[in-house]
Amino acid sequence: MTWPRRLATAGALLTGGMLIAALVLGLMAPTPPTLLALAVGVSVVPLSTVLGLLVARGTGGNPVGTWLILVGLTVMVTVTADVGRRVLGGRPELAETLAWLVAVLAESAWWVLATVALLLLHFPDGRLPSRRWRWVPWVLVAGVLVLQARGALADEPFREPLEGLARPFGPVPAWLDALSLLALVVVLFLALASALSLVRRHRRSDLRQRRQIRWLAVGGLLVAAFPLLCLVEIAVWGRPLWLSTAVGLAGLVAIPATTGIAMLRHDLYDVDRTLAGTVTWGLVSATLLTLYAVATVLTGVTLGRESPLAAATATALGAVLLSPLRARLQAQVDRRIYPLRRAAYAALERLQSDISTGHAAPEQLDDVLRTALRDPGLRVGYRAPGGAGFRTVDGREVVAGGVAVSVGGEQVAALVPGTVQLSEELLEQVGRRAAGLVEMVRLRLELAEALRQVESSRARLVQLGYEERRRLERDLHDGAQQRLVSLGMSIRLAQRHLGDGTVDVDELLDECVAELGTAVAELRRLAHGIRPSSLDDGLPAALARLVRAVPVEVDLRVQDAVLPDDIATTAYFVISEALANAVKHAGASHIGLEVQRLDGHVVVRVSDDGRGGATLAAQSGLADRVAALGGSLSVASPPGHGTVVEAELPCAS
């Protein structure tokens, strides 16, 4: 166990013991001030101690956890001293015996300021900002010791209820009085410098540490507001009121809470949004407090006496009148605290304006977001047609991840950050704002891809047409044409020797008839390749005739409906090709064949129980033929689980 962990454990045990002691003392004198002090201790100390232990153990012994526990310990010392003083107020004899301890702990609250300053000085990595700050902790501790010594030797009365208790030590030496004044200035200056050191860290840190510092700033704003509110209340009403007390208590709770979140789960929520909201509501509260103070003064001058009801009414009226300004105030705060979101929103608005005027293209969205979010590696992955992954504008594949961009509940893209660590909350907000542009780009990319496929398919169909005509020409020339020429020559020979008996005319005519039958069969085969003649009786009859020639069991389910000739022909060729592949390549023992008409489409489905692993060729002539009719052809063939070929052809009537 490292020394920060040992110190954290010891501090936690000591703090827990003091909390129990304070509770026991509080039960001995359960007055409202005592209960209020205990409430402060119970609200702050356990939270600070538990979070300090978690930070010390969960971050590899980071000293920040130890400093957080020491903050809770000093708060507990101050609370215990306050509770003990009130208990001793009812026990004069014991108070006289422990007067020295009361004097020593009279200024213990300075240690709370010191430990908070040291926490800020070592936050978030547990190290000082630089070597030049090495003297600061020692001087700060020395200054607090001087202030505590000055408080122990002071001759002023103790705070109530021990104001009548005699001071146990002598008067303050003149040199110590002067030194304590210097120590007061030094301690306050170093506490302020410790807070400002976070500004320097924030400028030089990476994104993670910046988020951690911003989380701490959320609690720090409440702590900083406490003395200011006290001064305002004292200046106006002559004494601190409940508002400053509530803000101070909230600050004491917020410091350990925000420190724990920053160290353990800095990405739990968007810290910039939290900080902006805290600043906005702080400014709103300050404005309302000012209104209340002004209303109090005015009613006092007008009525000659204070009227809390009139002041509260005037403040409420002012709050109603100023409520429309809150949105503007929030926008101004966001611009200062949330620069990346503001820059992204402004860039998107400019891009939309330029697109509407024709000065920009939607595909510039990627470059616009990279510049606005200061992330050169940011990529926008658009969902490819058919949901097959994500691709950038230039067609590069994007690995799944990042933040989803959805339109109508359906993901259309993904924002994937590069080397810069952008918060998920920020990307989600930018994604929602850019969803319309993202969908526009996606549709344009999908349309461009569809046009490229149509153009490529058209070129392939033209090429196939040329090849088919050359094949027909070759088959006619080498087959039926040669047979018909030979048949003509045989008939001419029979004509010439019909009367001289030198040629067996009957045998020659028999050969001519056989040759003519062969030529007709070849012509019929060629015509079948263009359009099967079996379709003359309808698609169901043609398919029934086709499956009879398949040497595998075929489960045929065909809806009996009249289809346009081009639809029926294309469906026939799809089924014929699928059956041939199932028999020749898949090794199937059973084939399912289904044709049905659904919602204006003819759906053809051929499935087998073969070995699977089939794919659809990138330049399939059959796919082009289906696409030419506005349909789609798909093949699902996981290895070892058979193959399913499905074609969907539009057929409105």
C-alpha cells in the first residue's frame, strides 16, 4: 500500500471517530445551533471521506483522494470544536479545565481553507503545477499555524456560550500580532493563487484533465459565491441570512461531490453543460438578490420601516418581468463556457445558409464539423443502402462506433471522433442539430450510388445484348442455317434425278424430312433462350414442366395469377438459374420454390438445403435483368446452412 493510501485510510478512520464523538456530544446539548453544526458535518464529512477513499483506491493512490479526506477531517475538527464549545457552555467547571483546548481550536476553521487550497493546488493529477510551486504548501501551512497561534493567545472573549470563560494564555505579543496580519494576507493570497492555478492547468492540460477541472469549477463557483453573498447580506441587512448559509453548505457538499465525479467518472455527464447551467442560475439568483435588496431599501425609505412582504412581492414581479431574459443569458454563458458547441451550431447554420443560396454543397458537412469541433480526424459515416455498414462521403468504410445520428427513430449515420477526445454529450447535441443535413447527404449519396449502378447495369445490358445477338447469329449460322442449306441442296438433287432413277428419291426425301425436324428443334431451342415457349400456358404450367426435369425433390408453391409477360419471363429465368445452381453446385437434396404476389410485387423465393456459401456476382446478368424491371435480387447463403435466392419484381397490375 502506497503512502497516499495509508494516509487516506488513517485520515478516514480519524474522521469517522471524530464524527461519532461529535454526534455523542451533540446529544448532550441538542440545541438548534448544535444541530445545525451537526447537520453540516453529517452532510459534508461522510461524503468527502467516502469519495476520498474511492479516489485513493480507484486511481492508483492519487494524492487527491488523501487531500479530499483531509478536507473532511478539517471540517469535522471545526464542527466538533463548535459542538464541544456549546456543550461546555452548560458545564462551567469542565469548561475551565478545557479552556486551553477551546483556545487552541478557536481558529481551526482556517484549516478548512488550507486543505481546500491544497486540494485545488494538487488537482487533478496529485502533483503541483510546476516546481516553482513547491514552497506554496509549506508557506500556506505556516501561515495557518500563525493564525491559529494568534487565535489561541488572543484576549478577546470566546464565542458564545463561553464568552465569560477566562482566556488561559497571556496577551498576544506585538510581533505575533503583526506577523498574524501578514499571515492573513499570505493565506488569502495563496488560497486565491491555488484556485487560479487551475486556470493555468486548464490551458495546458489534455481534454480529460480539462473536464476534471471543469467539474471542480462547478463546486468552486458555489464556494466563491458564499463570501460575496455574506458581504451583500451584511451590507443590506446588517447580518448574514439564510441564503448565504444555504449557498455555503451547498458549496461544502459540492466540492467533494464534484471532485469525486471528476476523478472517478469525469464523462458521467456533459460538464460544460452543467457548468453553464450553474453560472446561468448563479447570475439569475444574484440578480434576484439584488432586486430584493433594492426593494427592501426602497420600501424602508418609503414606508419608514422594513416590509419583507412588499420586498418579496417586488422581487417576484421583477423575476416575472426578467424571465424572458434568462434564455438570452443562457446563450451568452454558453458562448463563453461551451465554445465547441457554439462553434458547431454556428458552422451548421452558415452551411445551411450557403446551401440554400447555392454557394456550398451538403457534402461539405464533414469538413465543416472537423473545423468547428477542432478534430481533423472526425468522420461522418453514412449508412449505406440496405444497411450494409457505414461509409464516408468518398466511399471509405467507417468502423461501427461513435455517436449515432437518427432521423425518425432510425439511425442514418454515425459521428466518429478522431484523435481529439470529444464528449459523447457534445457529439449527440451536434448530431441532433445536424440530423437534417446528414440525412440530405445520405440521400444524395444513395441517389448517386443508385445512378451509378443504373448506368453500369445499362452498360452491361447493352453488352449482353450484343453478345446475345452474336451468339444467336453464330448458332443460326452453324446450326439451323447450315441444315437448311443442306436441305435445299438435297431437294434440288432429288428434283434433278426424279425421272432417271439414278437416285433413291424416297430415301433422299426421308433424309430431308429428318433434317428439317432437326432444324426446327434447333430453332425452337434458340427461341426458348429468348422466351420459353412453355410460358404460353402461364408461369405455373411452365414451372411445373421445369421442375419435372429436376433430379431433386422440389416443393412447388405458385400462386395462380396472370402476370405480365416480361415479369413472368424474368421470374422464369431467375428460378431456372437458381434450380440449376442448387443441383450442380450446392449438392441439395430438397428445394423449395415459392412464387406469390404481395402488395404490388411478385416475390420469387428459391431455397435449398445445400452446402451454402454462394454469392451474387457483382456483374450478374440476371441481377441486371431484374434491376431493369425495377426489382431487386438477393442471395442469403451462410456456409453449411443452405441458400435462399429471392427476387422481388414490381407488378402493380
